[in-house]
Amino acid sequence: MTKTISVKEIANKIIRGEELFIVDARNPEDFADWRIEGKGVEVVNIPYFDVLDGIEPYLDRLPKDKSKTIYAVCAKGGSSEFVAEQLEAAGYMDVYSIEGGMKAWSEHLEPVKIGELKNGGTIYQFIRLGKGCLSYLVESNGEGALIDTNRMTDVYVRFAKDHGIAIKHVFDTHLHADHISGGRKLAEELGAVYYLPPKDAEEVTFSYTPIQDGDRIRVGHVVIEALYSPGHTIGSTSFIVDDQYLLTGDILFIDSIGRPDLAGKAQDWVGDLRETLYQRYKQLADDLIVLPAHYMGPNEMNEDGSVAERLGVLYEKNHGLNISSDEEFRRTVTENLPPQPNAYKEIRQTNMGKLHPTEDEQREMEIGPNRCAVR
Amino acid sequence: MNVAKVLDAKGLACPMPVVRAKKAMDELESGQVLEVHTTDKGAKNDLPAWAKTSGHTVIDMKEENGVLTFWIQKG
């Protein structure tokens, strides 16, 4: 019987920076599209259907040391068991199949504590390693707020319950195009207020509470302040938590900046993006800790697994904040963009309440890498 | 089309449709056609990818009421 390992354990190993050797048994097309990534991760693609008669043709791509641990992964966890057996048959002694495969990996959320709030409370980052999405929970005096949640709402509900937090407010920084928001569902389920920037919500089919520039929402002893910061979308709004943390949504990342084209308005919004990054954010305190809604690669992850950096450091190091010419900036964010996220139009419509895909369809829409940034 | 063998792999999850298809194919002669029925969505990409690396040719495929049917000619 093959040993199995959960995606949670894999996530913990990656966050701790451990070295992992992974055999990805999916077909080369899916592997090329997206795969498990991390600082210490080495991954090779060995399609299960190429090793039906044994793993021998691929031995040169596997560790020479047969005692080295190997983790096998596939789409859903069936073929990886088969490949794990083939690896064992070839003499590998410590082989695991990753339970639930890439499907489970794409949906796993790992909470990481970012820090304490000076007025009392804690801020947590929920890292979706399989997709690079980051969401947040702000807790103070037993009250909580959620920001940019994923559709796996049970994770937040359970976390809040386990920590004795009553969620009062649920925010989205913008109308997401890369993942299906859990915001509305969470607000309904928990009896919380759901806030959206009104300029992003003109077409939504449900009721929500508009969040405006300068709004101050109290959560326990701390205040979350809204800062209108358009550019990725026309409504994009950042949140300053307790004068310490700047939640930038998809406007500013650690090693890249947002792209203005996912609603088909690249040329219109490039000026907004420029103004947000080079004027509005510039006026904020350098020691605010930037907490984005995405990360693109393992290089953006800190030693403790968190994705966070001081605003002042980003103004020194992030290429997207150091483009002096307006024209070059325009070119950078409108030309040679990476491919748009899979199904981004359908995802936007789902987040507007216009489409109602089943859970399987939602999963299918979100599969694949994150592509919200430009470098 | 002259089908030499029909494989019913409906209800089987990955990797079984491809494993069964390979076994069935091993019993055929070069040029003969195997018809495969599967309900596993993963097979949509994996069966053609397997056929390609094994030197077989997917002659046709259809999707009807959640059942994928492939006609694969042995190489």
C-alpha cells in the first residue's frame, strides 16, 4: 500500500523551506501550465501513461539515492498512487502520493500569522499556495474582518470559530478576475456586512455595502481605513489596517505591479495605475507593511512563509515603482503582457452574480496559474 | 470504421482508463482499431497523449451525455 501525504503537510514543508522532490504524473500540457512551486521544490514531469510498464525510462531524471523521499502528484490523486507504486518497484524506499492531487493543492489555504496590531489584535494571511492568492483576517477584541477571500469559505469559518472570532465585516478590494470570491457567501453565512467598491460593482446582481475612499470601519479596537487606489480595476480600493498594514489588493505586489487589462480597459486605466503607485501610495508612511492579494513566485515569500514587505523597501526594489517615464510605464503595463488568467471573463461574471457555476465548474474555471501581475 | 475491440472503461477513474486501454491494445495487431468508452474527464487529454507517445493514432473522438468515446488505431 502506497503511503499518502496531505496537501496541508506539503504546504507546511514548502513554507518551512524544506527540500522536496516531486514527480508530477500529469500530461506535459497540464504540467507546463502550472505545477507545485516553492523555494526548495524540485519537480520533474513523468506522465503516468509513459510508465505503464515501469519507471525505468525515466531513471536518469530521478535521484540516484534510492532512500531519498519522493512525492508523487497528479490531477486528483489516482495516477500518483500508480506512479508511486512504480517508483517503489524501482527500489525507491520512501515514496508518498499526494492526496487529492493538484485539485486539492489548488484549493488549500494555509493561514500564517503576520503580526500583532498595536491597538490590540492580530492579522493573519491565508496563503493559497496552489494559486498564489492571498487573503486576510483582521481580529481585535473578538471581532473580525475578512479581506479578499477565496471560495473555500469553510476554511475561514472554521478558523474564526476555533479562535473565537465573530466576523462582522467582509471586504473585497476589487471585483476579482482570477478567482471566485467567497465574500458574499461568507457575509450571508456569518451575518456580516459585505463591502465592495461601487465603481467595480455597477453590474452586480446582489445587494452590497459600498466602500468609499476615507471610510473608517471599526473592528474591535482597531480601524480599517479605505483608500481609493484605482488602476487594476477602476474601483480598486486599498485598506490601511491599524496604521500599520497596507492591503494593496491587485495594485501592488512584492516583486511586480498590477495589470490594468483584465476588464479590457488597459489604455483607460494605465493613468490611474500610475497615479496610485507614484502619487497616492507615495504619500503613505514608508514603514507600512504591504500585504498584497497575490504573489507570483517563491522568491516573494519570507523566511516564515509570509508574503509581506515594507512599503519603503518596495519603493527601492520593485521595478514597477521605479519607472521614471510615463511612456515607458504605459508600455510596460499594456504591451507584452502575460496571458490572461484562464476563464477570467467567466470569473468576473460569477463574482458579479451573473453566472452560477457548480462547484466542479468553479474549480475548473480557477485551475491554472495566477497571472495578475506585470514585472 | 472497422473496430477490432471495444473497451468499456466507464466509471473508472484515472489512471485506469489508460491502463485498461494499454492492456487492450497489447492484444491487437498493428492497424487494428480500439474503441474506448470513458467517463473520466482527465482521459480527454491523457488518452490522446498516451496514444501519441505509444505510437498509436487517435482516429476520432466524440463526447455524448458525459461519455467520451475514442477510436484509436494501433501503431
